[in-house]
Amino acid sequence: MEAGFWHKKWERGEINFHESEVNPLLTEHFGKLNPANGSRVFLPLCGKTRDIAWLLSRGYRVAGAELSEHAINELFKELGLVPQISKAGELTHYSAKDIDILVGDIFDVSAEYLGPIDAIYDRAALVALPLSTREKYASHLMKITGAAPQLLITYEYMQALMDGPPFSVSADEVKQRYGAAYQLTPVENKDVAGGLKGKVASTETAWLLQKANK
């Protein structure tokens, strides 16, 4: 998607993708990655998700990447934190205790700017990107995180019936994108109540991606 698409969504408050509660798939399955206390968790395309507050409350440190500065200003306000703001190449770095968010194009995020990552939580990044961008994104994500263990959430539906985002990402595509680097385990698959956006029948799947034994 063009950057302007997302900027307009945030500026107009058209953020139906923003969940008002912590995602139950996160609370149910994140611990299955066996993250150590104080692990640093990366949330790509994080918006102002309440999942960040949940992770912080459980003693994890959070790193994020987000295109919209508007979203990140709201995030820190809702967290009750005053960020320190600095530049990191083409990105803007917002930081406070146990949280670092890089604002800008995720493809400008490098391992150097991001720092060490112990786990990834991708609820809204892979599914937010069109097919033409997902291969590049998955490769980039693994590169900048050292293919850290990942909790990934996907939707699957008949793409012809509705435009994304969120886009439909099949199990075969998850295996295509990540199967060479990870052992893939679907830990929950459920129907989306009322259909995705109330429009189309869809399933939602939580995947554990753990480093494959070579």
C-alpha cells in the first residue's frame, strides 16, 4: 500500500483495524515461544495497539516499527509515557523505559537501528501488505531480527470477494515465506465471528514460527 493510504487512515480516524482490547491470540499463545523474562519483542507495523501495554505489563521490552507518527504519538499518550525523540537515518526513534518505536518505512529499519530482538509478534504487518510486497517484507523481517521466534496471525478468505487490507494469506503462503527458516506450527484456527469486516467468511490462524533445526 502507498504510505499516503495509511497516513490518511490515521488522520481521519479510519482505524477499524485497531483493536480496542488486547488480542486473545497473543495472551493465549505468546508464552508458547518460551520467551525469557525481559525478552525484547518486535511488533512490525504496530500502530497504537493495546498489545504493547500487555507485553510491557508482563515484563517484556518492546520494539516497534510504524509508518504513522500520529499513531505513535497516540500510543505514548495512552501509555502515559513521554518519549525521547531522535533521528535514526530516515527514521524517527521514539523511546522510553522498555520501549523503542521506529517511525517511518519498515524497509528503512535495519538490524543496527532495531537492536537485538528475542521474539516477533506480527498481528497486523504481513496481512496488511499486498502480495507484491509480502515476499520482500518477510525476507527483510528475518534479516533485521536474525529470524527470531515469531507469533504470526493471518486471515484466510476468498480474496476476490473483498479488497484488503487485511489481505488473505494462506497456509501455503506462510510456508513459502518462512518454511526455510522456521518450523511452522498452527496453534489455533477459528472462524472470524460475523465475517471479516462483516463482509466475507474468513478464518484466523495463530502460527508459532520457531527456528528450524539444521
